[in-house]
Amino acid sequence: MSEALNTANLVLGIIGTVTGSIAVIIHIWRLRKENPRLEAEAVKCEHDYTVSKSGIKTISFWTDFMIKNIGDRGTSINDIDLDFEEDGQKYHLKKQFFMWRPAEEKRIWISPHETLDLSVSFYQTFQGKERETIDCHFIVYHTHGAENLKTVSLKRKEKQ
């Protein structure tokens, strides 16, 4: 009797382990499929330099992004950072604001399977040389992670 009970316990343990493993695999697969997956592209990136009356030099960037959510869950675009290096000095700029949107809108929602056109402005004091092109690295922060993308910024030809 004891041997039959041990065999039954072993069989039930194996069945429980197999079904638990299958449940974990299905859960991970669903989570990957349903999570937001963003594809970000910098459509246009321009920069310009200004010098104030007190002699402070500032660099400004205007960037247009196209962000696609190819996942099955929506997410919020929380922030965007810009990194670049000039003459050995690293610069880290935070998004100042989303252009063409209300000032109080700090985050932007992107629904599943939606494409979002987003314009962002950055500026900061600058000590480097003026260049026609700058290699830029953007980090787009959203609710479920961050996306990295690289692009080249071109110097703005005319003031707008």
C-alpha cells in the first residue's frame, strides 16, 4: 500500500511540475507579446548656437521623432534625453518640453499599434566649437523601459 502511495505521489509531482512549467512558459510568452514594444526613429534633428548679450553660449536642438508601438499594450512616453560628445566633453541634455502640445502635458500616451509624431526641444549652455554635424544619442523613456537611438544632427540653416 505504501509503495502504491509513493508511486501516486511521484506521478502527481511530475504532472504538477510539467503543468507548472508550461504555465510559466505561456505567461512569459503572453507578457512578451502584450508588452509595449516601441520602435523610435529620429525623422529630423537640427541644432543651432546662440550667444547672449552677457556672452553665454547656448546650444539648442529641435528633433522630430516617429514612435511606433508595435506591442499589444499602451505606454506613456515619460522623458527623452540627449547625449553627445564635443572635444572630449560629454553633454547630457534633458527634454525641455514636447513642442506643439500643452505645457502641462508632461507625459504622452501611445496606444497599442499606434504611430506617434513627436517634436522635442533641448537646450543647454555650451563651451565647444560650432560644428555642422553632431552625432547624437537619444534615450526615450517610457513606462515599461527605455529605447535608444542614434542620429546625426545638422546645423540649422536659417533661424526660425
